[in-house]
Amino acid sequence: MEWIENILAAQGITLTEAAVAALKQAAPEHVVPKGQYNSKAAEAEKLQAQLGARDADIAALKKDAGTNEELKAQLSELQGKYKAETAELQTQLQRAQLDGAVDTALVSAGARNPKAVRALLDLSKVAIEGEGLKGLAEQLDALRTSDDYLFTATQPQPNPQMPYAYTPRAGSAPVTGQPKNLQEAIGLSLAEKLKGD
């Protein structure tokens, strides 16, 4: 409270001790000490800066919200496209495996002209099942009965476990990392070709 007394004394006003005591008692309700004021002012400036930064962040987020929606739409579109392409490639791979297995089975069955015999088959009824072809043997037997001239007189004995598989000559050891049969080789070849595109 000395500062008030000094200001008043400079103006030629002197305070009584009772007036000084009354000022000291009333001052806390009406006057904020300078240190407390400076502290609150610094805190207010800091909060004002934080509000400004928050407003800038909100504006940036609002701007990016449209971009985010665009990115989500692009991502969804690409996921749909890749899913469709994957399904198509899987179908092509299965078809290539089936075609290779049928061709090998026709050669194993002794077809003189595998292309001509293949044209007479209903391939929609043929499927790879396990290690064999389901539905092919019956059709080949029917063709041998009706059109035996399409097949050689002596038919090679197919491998009963894998009628369309390549069987290595006796005594040769399998090479590790290599396909075990024609179906696997065709599948690997097609996968490499698709990967390159």
C-alpha cells in the first residue's frame, strides 16, 4: 500500500493511519497485486495462443475432411477393383491348371489328336479334384467306345494316383524347389506371368 501513499504524498495529500488501515483492509477486494496480475496476464496470453492454434488445427481438419472422404472413396474403389482382378486372375489360373491337366491326361490316354478329342469333351463337367480329374475318365471311355480311331491301339498306363502328372524316370531324385507335377509347373508359370504384368 506504500505506493498509494507515495502517489498521494506527491499530490500533497497525507493519509491518516486510520485511512491507511481502511485502504489496506478494502484493497484485496478491489486491487490485484502486480505479480498476480502479471502472472494472470501471461497465462491469458498463453491461453489465447492455444486457442489460435486450436482454431488453425480445426480449420485444417475441416479442409482435410473433404480430402479424407476423397481418399476413403479412392481406397474403396481400388479395393473393389483389386478384389475383382484377383477373382479374375484366380479363375484364369484355375482354368489354365485344368487345361494343362486335361491336355496331359489326353496324351496319357493315347489320344492321336488331343486337340480333336478335346473338342468332343464337355469340359464344364470336368474338374480338378484332389490329385485327379473328376468327370474326364467317363467321357474318354465313352469316346473310346464310340470313336476308337481317335486313340492309339496300345494305351500308355496312366499313373493311377495322378493321371495327368509328369512321372520322372526311375532312379531320378526329385529336385527340391521344383514343381512336383505338370499342374504345379503350369500354375507357377502362370503366376509368374501374371506377376510380371
